[in-house]
Amino acid sequence: MSGPIADSTAFDPFVSTAPLIVYVDIKSPYAFVAKDPTHRLAESLGVEVDWRPLTLDIPSYLGSARLDDKGKVAEANRTPSQWNSVRYAYRDARRYASLRGLTLRGTVKIWDTSLVHIGMIWVKQQGDAALARYLDLVYERFWKREFDADDAMVVADAVAQAGGDPSGFPEYLHGPGREAHDAMQAAVFDAGIFGVPSYVVDGELFFGRENLPMVRWLLSGRSGPAPDVAYCRF
């Protein structure tokens, strides 16, 4: 299992015992479509991945909006440029989701995914297999609009279903887990890691799923010519 990210005093955004660090946010469609290709890349190379949460503050740069029960915009605080960026992001991510038969429905509001990410930190301490199940479960349900990321009981249930130890989790969620999460996020943003998915190899940051060919090349010992940046159909 990867390094102790729950220990905020030992946390370094660019350092891990694993050769690959991956930052994700459950509410990011781009991180959603990158999860499985990243898993397959790591499995094919036999390398460990240190999965870490990065809780994005989307309203700070893309504004905010909320849909009503009929899917119509009920509230919005976005410029036309911000709306164009959001709409394109969903169209782009859906293209790649459809290639693998994944369901990716637009969210009804801007979620605070910190509870889900605290659950991620908790499950991560109990092994890579439990963490992989947790990520698969919450990502699939969230993008089908079947997961309430604001509900602590829903998050606790996901922890248990993934094989994480549910005992003590409620206390952890609102106590040391919250403290560890917030300290981690401050360190990540201060270090200049700004979006998801982000990959760190040998202390170097690569933002976006399109960098997976470069990540593969670096983890393979730089064998052969360096790849150009391009989306691949993984």
C-alpha cells in the first residue's frame, strides 16, 4: 500500500513510496474516464499507484449552477465563457466514456466531494484492493446520479461495501479525517497541483489523461522515442 497520506505532517504532494502518484476528484468527468486506463497502465507495467484525492473548488474558476428536478437550470452564476467550458468538458468526457460503455450524466449541482475523499483516505489505509473497489463503486454511482456525496451515511455505506472497516469511520470522518483532508488539500494547492487527473512521476507533474503515453514511457525507463501528447483509445 502507498504512503501514509492520512498523516498530514508527513505528507509531500510530490513524494511517495510508489513510482506513480495520481490525483483525482470524484466530481471530475475527466478523472472518471481516466481511472480505468490508469489502472490498466499500472497493471501492465506492474507498478504501484498512490491514488490521492484533490477536492476541486470548481465555483472559484468555473462558476456554479444547479438544476431543478426536471433538469432545467434553477440557479446559475456563470459567464457565457464558463458555460462553454463546462459544456465542452462534458461533451468531451462523454465521447471517451461512450467508447467503454460508461454512463456519464451531468451533475445537478457543484458537489463538495470532501466527504467522499475522506472516505478514500480511510479506505486507502486498509489496502489497495479495498481502495480500488471504493473508487470503482463511488465513481460509477456518482456519474449515474445514484450517489449522494453530501450524505455521510451514504459514504460510510460505500466504505463498508468496498471492504473497508466501517468501525470508527463516522468519528474519523468528522474529526481526524477532516483535519487530514484539509491539510492535504492546502499542501497540494500550495505545491501548484491544480487539476485532475494529475500524474506525478519522479517529482514531475503531468496534468490530464492525454499525458498517459508520456507517463508510460517514463515508468518504462524511457525506452524508445518519447511519445507526443495525444489522446489514445485505451
